[in-house]
Amino acid sequence: MCNLYSQTKGQQAIIALTKSMRDSVGNLPPLPGIFPDYSAPIVRTGSDGVRELTLARWGMPSPAFALEGKKVDRGVTNIRRASSPHWRRWLGPSSRCLVPFTSFSEPERTPQGKSQPVWFALDESRPLAFFAGVWTNWTSTRKVAEGPVTCDLFGFLTTDANREVGAIHPKAMPVILTEPDEWETWLAAPWAEASKLQRPLPDGALSIVARGEKKDEAGAA
């Protein structure tokens, strides 16, 4: 499960690639370590039909059964079973988003029995790519001290692991979109077409670019 990723490219690069017409994030610094419930950039279609770059908190609303007896909803970062009734409400184009990233990590068990992050990217330069995400505006208690809050939340889809990720984390990898036609399909196409993008990258498409640190600061631009 991917619960740590980085986004170190400038917002103008995101805007240019996705043809976003509105930017509401202000000054976006490099984000070398994005953890669950952190705010991070997403690209979505606004209620007025304008494509926009904005911020949301990482972690979609949890299913009701997962919240029984709990005071907080820490959110669901990775979504695998899109056919679940809980997720189907957010599969339309108005609820889909692109989540920009430059690298992501999966945990590796060292010979000493410790867990360390292994960072994956498209190559050593950490080019910008996107997770296939969904978002919603939701009211929930994320932290007891914070109390109920209404905010935009996001998560991204996962799928079977390809060869590189599978060697570290056999169960799954994020759904990654690397081509403009994929970005357009994810943001605008009917689900029957967009759902075909829930598949692993081809073997050989990812490289291990770092190990051991909880941040990946390389490739900032």
C-alpha cells in the first residue's frame, strides 16, 4: 500500500501538462514527503467546468463498517475495489482527479528486520506523472483535537503490481497515468472507458531511485 509519495515539481509544470485554467493553491513548495491526511495538489474539473489545480487532504471517507466504534475517520488512501457500493458514487468524471507525483514509496523489510521506504519513479530525473485519483467534499472528524471539519479529500486507485514494485510489494501498486490521452480519459470519459486505466504500468517502466529515507528530495524543479 502506497502511503508515502513525493511531488517536487513546480506548479507551472503541473498546469502546463494538464492544461489547467485555474490555480487555487497559492505558492506550492516542493513536497518531498506526502503522508496520509497531508494536503497535496490535485487536478480536477470544477463545478463550473473549468479544469483547476487545487489542494485536498489525502484520505477518502472510510466505509461505514470500518468506522464502527471509532471516534475518528483517518481516511482511505488507496482504493482497489472500485466496484464496491461505497466507491461507486465517486467514479463519475466530476469526482475524478489527477494526483501529481514525482516518486512514490513502498516499504521494504531489511535483513535486520526493519522497514524502510523504497522509492520508485519513472526514471532518475523523477519526471512528473499522475495517479488516477478520486475526490469528494466531506464532513468528518479526522483528528479528535480538530473536531468535525468539512474539506476536500482525495485518494487514488491501485491495481496489480508490475515487476519492479512486485519485487518489494507484491500485493499492489498505484494506478499511474503517464500520457496526455490517459489524463484526458481519466478526467472526462464515461466510467466504462476510464475503468480500463486501472492496470499496472508495463514491466520495466519504473526504476528504484532511492532507499531508506522518508523523503525523496531529488528531482526538484
